[in-house]
Amino acid sequence: MSTTRLSLLGPPQFYHNGQPVALNIAKMQALLAYLAVTRQRQTRDHLLALLWAESGAEAARKNMRNRLWQTRQLLGEEVIISQSNSLLLASDVWTDVAQFEISLPAQLHLDVPDPAILNELLQLWRGPLLDGVTLAEAPKFELWLTTERARLAQLYTQGLDAFIEHRRQHDDWAQIVSLAQRGLQHDPLYEPFHQALMQAYAHRGARTNALRQFDRLQTLLDQELGVAPSADTLALRASIAQNGLDEDPGNSTATAEPLVQIRAPQATQPDAQPFIGRQTEIAQMMTSWRLAGVGTRKVLLLSGELGMGKSTLWRQWVATLPAEQIVLETRCLNTTQHLPFDPMRRLLSAPFCRQQMAQLAEKLLPIWRAELVRLAPALQTVLPSAADQATTPPALTPTEERALIAEALTQFLRALEASPLILFIDDLHWADGATLDWLLYLTDRMAHEPFLLMGAYRPEDAGAALLQLMAQWRREDILQRIDVPPFTLAETTTLLTALGSNTALADYLHHQSGGN
């Protein structure tokens, strides 16, 4: 049996029966890559428009036939399956891109990824998709290729992030040096890789190297982006400079808030540190909550740079709400942006949410229970499954599957019968596309319900999809955005007083932190 392997991450490489194949024509490479990445049957007309748009209809068809013949001569007759008016890459053709984008997210989805598998998957990355291949005469393909390169590069970054975090938990600082350096070759401006390298150097006793790494980052950010390092990086540098490294300021997972919560606010305690200012913002939040309570759906977003106190403001405000108020809280993660509906999946999987779901089961139709279980398998123990199995839908397109999940999530929220229901999603700038699409659908379905959707995001990291969603909410006149500003000098002084610190440092600290 013949074997064909396509290595498309990096400069394309092709193998047939264990031997390298010189397949050097760009459009042949592009055709194979498109079929490999989409993993779906593609019509000839679509491929002609994608790759041969510059040619006349007859010439384009002839060119495609010639390229298909050449490809089959080199890689085997069955490498591309022709059926009716469509083409499909044979299922037994191995591609690095399929292995990478299917298996890596599966590892990232685990609470504890397998380090050996994670390392093996990351080794598949030799560079961007079809590195070095350009098709200036095929602008539609170039646009698709640019988008896919960015998507896969982001997945690689997430994989490295996860692997670094795994090795951090095992104090494997030597490997973190190697991983962080590898990451910086991939993306020199990605600050967490610089932080990891600084941490690793410091833990290995190379304080000078750690401080030099900070200097490199500071220079790079200033030259390329005109910005300063983040507050986390500044804190890490200060810790290294003063103590070598007493603790790990860059490891946000050590002190992060719970990723998902479903609770009434009487269980919520305000932060131990003094809460200074923000009275105007709290009053605005209270107004939106009251309007939502009388059946006026509202969307309220807290906007501010990293470290401005958006999450603290949220916690302080929600702790003031009545005891009967139900609050659903989740957040988006940088490492799971590729997973559809991930914030809601983790919310549904939370222990307390599973307890609530057991009480809601009778309010949900079998089809919605089935969809919720598919999204969050942890619900299997609390949602009746016998009837659901009998109503398993036929094979659906990805769009149809997402539509069912979107409605199932909406039905779950409505079943809570809260007045109003509050759903808070932190770090919305990291929300996946399916979640953003659902939020628009949700606010439409809840148009006449007592519902308050709240979120927090960093404007500097907000992508086009989030900005478009906000624009739509603005057109519907349901969006209120609260910009969380830096502390004033007076507020910084008040905070130092409350903490019992030296207020003579107020001006210096306010200048150094930018009120952050």
C-alpha cells in the first residue's frame, strides 16, 4: 500500500512511499494545501476561482487538469479523489497540518496535557503554512493563506504557552529557556515568552541574563510598537533586580480568579485591599442592572488596559447586589481561542453549575439537553440521557451544529428564570468566534427578557470580530461601555494611605505605573 505524506508547516515537503518528491510548482502546492487544510470536498469551480482567476474559463480548466495529472504522477493516482464536479484529498494522506490542528487543541483542552505528546506536536512546526510560497496572481488564495497562517501561528503560540506552563509547574527551568527562545524566534514581540525566559534565567541563577532580556524586550517594544513593557513584566523585573526571584509574578495562573463561577453574590467578598474611587463607574453599572431588571436587555462592557482594575471593579460591584441575584461568571483564555464556545463549556462543567442543571433538567427539551451534554460532557451525570439518545440529530453541517448549540445555551439561560440574569465574561478580547456569534444571537433572543450581559476587555487587544459585535450592539442602542481609567494622583495617594504605605512615594509610583 502506498503512503503519501504532506509537510506543509514551513517550506512544503512531499513524500511518497517513503521517498521525497520534488513537487515544486506553486499552484500544485497551493491546491494540495487548500484541500489538506479545509479537509472538505471542494468544487472545481471554487478551486478555479481561487487559483486560476486570472485565466479564461477554458484555459483555467486546462491548467487545473494538467496540475492534477502532474500531482498524481508524483504522489499516486489516488492522492486526490475526483467525484462528479468536486475534488477531495484522500483520507489516507497524512498531513502535518491536520495532525497539528486536531491533536494540539485536544491536548490544550486537557487539565494536564501530556508533555511528550505536546512536544511531539510542537515539533511539527517548521514555520508558517506554505512558507515561501506566494501566488500574486491568485489574490483570493493569498488572502486565505494569510488568514490560515495567522490562525495556525496563534495555535503554535498557545501550544508553546501551555508547554512552558507545564514545565514551570515542574521547575524545569532549563527546558523553559529552550522553549522560550524557540517562541521568541517565532514571535519576538510576544511578551509572555520574554517573561518566561527572564524567569528561567533568574531561577537558574543568571540574574544578569534575566535583566538583559528585559532590556531587549523594552528596546524591541519601543522600536516596533512605541509601547512600554506590561505591568506584569515590570513587576517581574523589579523582583529579579531586588531578590533574584522570590516569587513568580509572571505566572498569573498562581493567583488567578476562578475561571468559572455560578453563584449568588452573598458568597462574594470584596477584595481585601482597599477599593479606591470608581464611584461613577459603579453608579453606571447599577443603572444598567436596574434597567435590565424591568425587562430591558442591556450589554455593559468594562474597557481598560491590562492592570486597570476591571476585574476588581466587577467583584466590588457584584458583592453589593441582593442575595437572591443569580450571577453567571466565566472568562476567555488566550490558550483556548480556537475552541468553540469554550467559556460556556467551562461554565457548564463547573461543579455548582452541574448541581443547578440537575434542577433545570425538566425545563429543557431533550434536544437541548443533548446539545448541552455534547458541549460539556461533564453534564452527563446530571442530565437524563435515555431520551436524548433517541433524539440524536442526523449528520449536520458545522453551521447547523453551532446553531443548535447556540439555542441550547440560550434555553439554559432562560430556564434559570432570574430577574435579571447576569452573565459576566471576562477577557472578551480572547473570545472565540463561535462565542461572539452566540452573544449576538443571545442578545437578540433575550430582547424582551430581564437580562444583563456584562464583560471586560482590553481595547488594545480587541479583534475585528469583537469590534463588529460592539458596533452592532451600539446600533441596537443596548451597549454601554465604561472606560476604566488609570488612578489619579490623588487616588494613588489615598490608596497608599489606606495601605499604610509612605505617601511620599505617591508621585513617583503614579508616574512609574501610569496610574495602573
